[in-house]
Amino acid sequence: MVGYKYAFSLSKEEVKEALPPGTDKLAIYTVFLSLGSLVGALTGSYIAATRGWRWTQWVNTILAGSVLILCFFFQPETLYGKRQEASKHSTTRKTARPVESPSTSLTVDEKDHQVSRVEEAPYVGESSTSYAPFTFKRSLRIGVYRGNNIVGKFLGPVLTLRYPGTWLVMLQYGGLVGGIVTISAIGPQLVAGPPYLWGQNAGAIDSGGIIGTVLGAIYAYFVTDWSIKRQAARDARGGGRGYAEPESRLLTMIPSLFVATTGLWVFGFSAQYPGGKNWVGLQFGLGMLAFGLMQVPSVGFNYIIEAYNAVSGDCFVMITTLRAIISFAWTFFVSSWIQDRGPAEPFGIFGMLLGIFSLLTVPMWYYGKRTRIATAKWLPAEVDH
């Protein structure tokens, strides 16, 4: 799990640096991120039922080992100190720039701007920067570190709590993932026993989440980029420079967050009254939540990158940390809570919390630029990634 947190925090930086900016790129990344937990839960139940639970860990080990090898050989390091690299490979080129001296004179025809007589002038060397070739051997470099303030590096993620945008994305993403993890833990238990008796097919409850993830990816891929491009075009027609503020994309999250909040309630009430075809409500609620989960990484992470680009990596570390805390807290208490009070109450409260987190989008959309101006003094002058 510790290794997963590192990979999750760094992967968004890799996507940002390796691909041009755009919500569509993060939408593609997010769909695989979301499908991993859902498809894993779906297939894991069959693997455990047919081969034993140990094979679920072996499959994860095989997949993780394969990805590690592929990343080592084919994912180049992107963290380079450009100034240091430039100083190592600095060259000097000579430029024919004449220097004024008693023995040097220029005669220029002002009419046709032609030089009629030029005496030889000394060359003045000007510094020119070149970089060493990026070879395959250089791409295998590991252990890149820049800076000597190790304490500051550890405090960096904590200091991002000064930025309101970090709290917005952190709370919303934590609430969404917490809901997904809780349903993935509770859902199979609800359908494995009476009255549904799905048995080893209990993992099929996650199929609704897979459908919701695909629909959410389509929405994120087409709608979010379209909305911000439309905003930029409107600014250009109004005499502006064709810019769109990072907050412009936040409004596209509101419909998805509403659907996700409602999905938690649908799942809770369907679980409260089992029997008949109510399992459809369980899958439908999970699908609604998965649909909303697609939007925060696609839209919210792009907002972090655009609003706090210099410290976006540290912001993602804090977002990942709180997401893990919320997921642990919800799953830790939910089993005993459901046994004592039934599913409707805990999922109703989870939905209420997610609804409150979702409503924070409105003040951030309206006051986000002002908060960025107020907190700009805390951003480093140079991007360190």
C-alpha cells in the first residue's frame, strides 16, 4: 500500500509532463485508475473462489512486477535541473559583431542600407547553451534529487494546505473514493447471502461501477475541454486575449457531483430494503458514484495543475493522503454501523458529507481567482518538477 501511494502521487506528474495539457489526457488516465479497483474487485472474487485467496495476491504481484520492469526501461526520468544540465554542457560560439575601435569603421548608405566598406573587426564570444543528447542510457537514470533542504521537502505537502484549491479537491476526491471503497467492501457481502444468494458471483455487483466509469470518461473527455475552450473563445470575442481562468472548468463538476451524491443515497436505501430486484439499485447507485469519481481527477487535478503548477506535486501528495484517511475511516466503522443501524443511515450521512464537499465548488468558482492572488506569495519562484 505504501508503494501504491508513491505511484499514485507521481503518476499524475508524469502524465502532466509527458503529454500536452488537456483534460482529455487525464480523463484517459482516470478511466484506468477507476476501472482498476472495480475490475479488480470483480475478478478477485472469481479468483478467490476458484484458486484460493492467495492467488489474488500473486496476480497483483505479477502485474506490479511487470509494470515495474516496463517503467524502468521505457519511462524516462523527467526530473532534471535544466540550469545544472546547461552549465555542464555550455559551449561558446563566435558571432561576427564588430567592436568600435579607432581602426574599425563602417560606411553605410542610408538610402539603400548597404555597407560599402567594412574593416575587419574582432569577434566577441557569446555564451550559447546546449544540452547533452538524451540517450537511452541517460533515460535509465534513477535517484534524481535536487536541493539540499530535506526538511523543506517533507514539509512541502503539508504547506499546500494553505491553498483553498487543495482542500476542495482533497475533500471531494476523498469522499468519492471513500464511497467507492466502502461499497466495494460492503456490496459483495450484501448480495452473497440471503435473499440474493449470489455466492461466488458476488463480485458482479461492481459491474454497475464499470458502466458508470465508462460513461463518466466519455463525459469528462468531451464536455470539460469543450466548456473551457468555449470560455476562452467568448473571452476572445469580447476583446480579450482568449484566456480562460482555471476556475472556469470547475462548473462542469457540479452535475457529476450531484449524481455521485445521489448515488450514495440510492445504494443505501436499496441495501436497507433487500429482496426482489433491489440489487439493480445497488448497481445503479455504484454506477452513479463511479460516474462522479471520474470528474475530480479529470477536472480537479487539472485545476490543481493550472492554479498551483509550481507545487502541484506536493498538492497531489496531500490529496492522496486524505483520500486514504477518509477511505480507511469509512470502511473501518461502516460494518458495525450497518449491523447496528442498517445501511440507510451510514450511506445517508456519507452522501450528506459528499454533498457538503460538492457545494464548496460554488464559492471556489466565484472566489478562486482572488484566493490564488492572495496566496501567490507562498508559491516558489521556480517550478521544481
